Amino acid sequence: MGSGRPPEGISHVDRLEGPEELKERLRVILETIQGTCSIPEASERLGVSESRVHELRREALEGALGALMPRPAGRPPAPAAEGGDQEAELKARIRDLEIDLQAALVRTELALAMPHLFDRESKKNPKSRSKDKPPKGSGGSGG
């Protein structure tokens, strides 16, 4: 036999963080698994039915199994603080582009429905302008 430390068994539970009541439940469940406590005895100690003791034991074992599931090696990547800012900027840019796209679609529909509004030649023809109105952009306030 090896010269290592003797096994501590159920006393490992004492070092866990948590309420004493839950630690006692875990001790009793582990004792039923170890065979040092019968199901009727565990039922009496925990103040629950025998079927509930079986449920608790199954839940504890499933929890332990889940905790032992393989995980990706290494430390998980730290969330980038600037990544959130970049994401917000990209979302704002997408929103602006969607608005621009919608405006372009409306202009296209208007141009198809009312081509005379978008006829550039008629706007450039000085004969069609009223003589008493100055051309747009050449009047008064400058801004």
C-alpha cells in the first residue's frame, strides 16, 4: 500500500462553501452511495420520503456528472471592452444604411411614377423659370 495520505471520504464536504443544512444533505446522500447509510435511515435523517432520497441521490449524481463534462482547454477569452463599442457603432451604421436604402427606394418609386419631377432638363431651362423669382441658392441669406 502507498505511503500517501489516508482518504478523507465524506469529510471533503466539510471544506465546501455553503449552508450547513445542504452539506448535511450531501453527506447523507454520499453515505447512501458508500453503503454506510440505508435508504430508510437517510429518509429519517433528512425528513423526506424514501422515494425523495432516491431522487436527491439521482440529482446529486447528475450534477456531479455535469460538472465533469469536458470543456474547452484554457481560459475563456476575456470580453473585449472596445468590442462592445465597435458593435454599437456597427449597429448604428447598419441602421443608417437601412434608412438610406429606404430613401433610395422611395426616390426610385417616385421617379418611375412621376418622371416629370425628376426631369433635369426642365429645371435647367431658363425659359421655364419665372422672371421675378431668383434661382434657388442665389438669394439673400447665404446659409
